[in-house]
Amino acid sequence: MRMTFEPPITWSDYEDIAMGLYEKFGPDFDEGKIYRIRFTDLHKWVMELPNFVGKPNESNEGHLEMIQSQWVYEWRQNAKRE
């Protein structure tokens, strides 16, 4: 059995977070839904991602906005492939 190493994720790893959220929620969470997410929910979901090691108090509105934007980008990229 081959094991892969997943590096730890922090609040500034926007792309990794977005990919994790896309994997968790899938393509049904479209652009409109992503931009309507409350930051309190987004914060909680990021904290629940595997390999996430950031501390709750290290987050700020700028991080959450960047995560949202990157998640929308991830959704768009995957929508093009389908």
C-alpha cells in the first residue's frame, strides 16, 4: 500500500483550500451559492478540511474573500471540463 503525503494547509493556501471545498461540496455548489455563503459557515468548513492546520483566530475577512474567489475559479475550471 502506497501512502501519499499531504502537506499541511494554512489560511493563505487559497488554492488548496478551494480544491478541498470543491471536492467536499462538488459541482452543485455553483458560483451563486459560493458567493452567498456566510463567512461563519465558510470559516467552519475550512477548519474541517483534512490537513488544515491554521488556527481559528488567524483568519480574517480578506482570507475568506480570497478563498471564495478561488473556490469559484475552481468551480469554473471544473465546469469547463464537463
